[in-house]
Amino acid sequence: MNLNSSAKILIVDDQEANLLVLEKLLKKEGYENLRTLNDSRQTLAVFQEWQPDLLLLDLMMPHMDGFAVMEALKPLIPEGDYFPILVLTADITSNARQRALSSGAMDFIAKPFDATEIILRIRNLLQTRALHKQLQEQNIVLEEKVRQRTAELHRRLQNIEALHAIDMAIGGGLDLKLTLSLALDQIISQLDVDAASVLLLNPHTQMLEYAAGRGFRGREIERSRLRVGEGHAGRAALQRRTVIVHNLHSAIHEFVRADLLRGENFMSYYGVPLIAKGQIKGVLEVFLRNDRTADNEWLNFLETLAAQIAIAVDNASLFESLQRAIMDLTIAYDTTIEGWSLAMDLRDKETEGHTQRVTQWTIKLARAAGLPEKGLAHVRRGALLHDIGKIGVPDHILFKAGKLTDDEWTIMRKHPTFAYEMLSRITYLKPALDIPYCHHEKWDGTGYPRGLKGEQIPLAARLFAVVDVWDALRSDRPYRPSWSTEKTLEHIKSLSGTHFDPKAVELFLAMISENEEV
């Protein structure tokens, strides 16, 4: 039996005799699904209603010839579809053949036709159509598989991007609250859940406490506080495994925080322990308002996100401890420096309080000069330690009441170098060396210890030099009383461009004029 015997064949010919011959011939070959038309004007309606698999079409017909029929059928044949039209005509001219084939005919047979030939042509056309349909169906199946695979790859890519975003937050030094917020946003969007929260373990009280949440209608969940082992979250922490609760709504009385979820209408719950370096850091909670069953891929990604959050929590804890240690160390350093400064003031009664005053004024002047705030700490330390090198000067020279000899001055002028030798070995104090080492350098190059000139002198030292002279002249000394404000200012002005940087003097005078209490 012909494999195409079930195919629907439409025959259009204005001659009844031709229709009868074709119908008899096709039925003999097993084709039973036939329709014949002797009025070509009915072709479009029958085609739309019946959807044939093959059209046998005469060309020379009244009212509407075969060429017009093929032209009218073109809009009804879907793009990419293979619809065979076999033209049967007594017009065997080359022009008729070419026109028929260009109009949409797949094959051409001249009348009178050979029965065997036409059956073979019909069989071939129907087989080609069947193969084309099979190929289309396979393409649809393949396209669906490609679509599914593409969606799966896209989902996995989104998962990777979500993990990368959390990794960037962890590695970028973002604070824990921002990292948790970002992670919860990714969980809700990538896992398609309604709400999520993070409970962190307080190491002092051993309580799970609310730290962050997304997707809740109210704020009651923020009052979450559980003991380890208490409730679903506590059980997840205690047993170190994911706790899953379906139909949460009907079992809400078993949820120890039922009063916090009133009005949320959650149906499913997932609690995943946050474990880093073998220690429980908290619990990630996920809530759904439907009772969706999660597959292994979904659960694996949820637990992967929980692992990332645990790392973030652990890193934040370590970072906080490190910051606290750094702060303690900084305070210890600064306290030590202040102790050294106080020791210098106590050793030299003539300059008692001098160091604290010049430090305060130098910081004000440095800020006015536009030094960045992070550099002011070094300015402060340098000012506090500006005379630390005098430790290396013998007492009989340092406290000599009379005038120093040339040799004694040579030793006294070494105190900036002594300061450099002492402080340069301390990495923490290297950025503060400018003032202790260079505050006796002069703008015109006549200072010491290196004879630096102009902007070769560090800015902090240029600013400090003005303040140092100001405070020295404004303070009483055993060998002279303090100078008046006016006299001191005139003296500083007179040294602008020689001893002092003119811009430093200008800034200092402007600052003095803004401060009535000097």
C-alpha cells in the first residue's frame, strides 16, 4: 500500500472527463482522499477549508486560469511550507512551462499524460512534502530543545553573575549590611522567592538575631530572636542542615515566630545554616507564598548562596576585629608619641606647653593650605615630635644659660639629624619626618641641617617654621619677656622670602586675623 495513500489531493480541471480519469486512476493506486473541482473559482475556498497536500491543476480554464489560481494561492501558503502543485496542460510550449514553474508549480506534465508517469510524479511530490513536514517537525523539536537549553544556560549564567556580584561585594570591602542586602536581592530575583532574611548568631548570647530581610509586607520579622535549636531556624543552626517546611500556613502554630508572620501568607519555608570555617554564623531563611516543590538545582544554588553569605559574615567579623586592632595600635602609637612630647616639655621647662600649641596651630595652617585630611595625622605627629632630636644633645649644651660657643652650636644644630636617625627606623613614623627633620631649613637656603632652599623644603616643615617662631616669640623666656602680637607679626613679615615661605606667611597672617584670641 502506498505510504501516501492518506494524503489529500485536490484536482482542478474544467473538463469533467479529465476529472473522472484522474479520480479513477488515483483511487486504483490507493488514494481515497480526493476532491475534484471543474470550476477553478472555487479553488481558494476549498483550499482554505480542506488544506490539501497536493494540487493537480489545469492551466487553460475559463473564468480563472491556472496561473491566476497559483497567484491567488500564494498568500495562503505559509512561508517555508512545501506545497506541491502539479500542472497538467495541453500547452506544451516552453513559455507555458517556464511561466507555470515560476508561478509556483513544482512539476509539469503535458496532456495527454501517461498514467504510470503521473502516478510516479504524484508519489514523488507527496513523499517530498512528507519529508519536508517531518523535517519541519524535527526543527520544531530541535528549536524547543535549543530554547530550553538556552534558558537553562541563561539561568546558570545569571546564577554565576549573582555569585560574582556577591564575591565582588565581599572582596570590595563593602560593609556587611550592604553585602547582605545585595545577596538577598540576588536570592529573591534568581530563585524567584517572595521573601528572604538572614539571622546572625550573636557569639556572646548564642542567639540568632535578625540582620537583614527583603520581600516582607511588614517589619515584624525584624524582631526575630531565637535560641540555637529553637524553631525551624534554630534547628537548622543546631543540626547544621537545611530545614524545609511545606504547607507552612496550616502548620503555622508550629512556627515559634508565628506572630511575626501574621498577614504574610507564606506557604513554604527553607532555612539554610550559614557555616564558615566549620563554625555556625547564622541562618539564611527563604519564604514562598506558594507550595512549590524545589528541584535539586534550585536547592544547590540556594545552599551555594548561603555559603557565600557565610563567607561574607566571617570576613566582616575578621575585618571588624582587624579594624579594632588597628585602631588600638594607632591609639597606642599616638599615646606613646604624646608621651614623648610631654617628656620633652617636662624636660625643658622653658618651653612647657609649646609643643601642644604649635601642633594645634600647625594643623589649622595645614588645613588652610589644602593638605588632605589623611595627611594631617602625619603633620600632627611630626609637630609633636619636632624637637625629639634634642634628646641627643648633651644637657650642658641644651640647658646652658649663657651664649653657646661655635662648637656647641654645631652640636645643637644636629638635633634635626638626630630626629631623623631616631624616627626613620620606625615605619609608622616615616611619613611624619618632614617637620622634625626640616623645620630649621630656611626659604633662602641658609638653614640646617641640609641647606634646603624654597620648595625643596617639605610644605609641612615650611608651615611649621612660621608657627614655631610665632609661639617662641609670644612666650616668656628667662632671657626675655614675650613679644606683643603686633611686634611678632611684623618680625614674621620681615622674614618672608628669607627665613619663611612667602605663601606660608600669607596663610598664617590670614589665619591670625580670623582668630581674635591668639
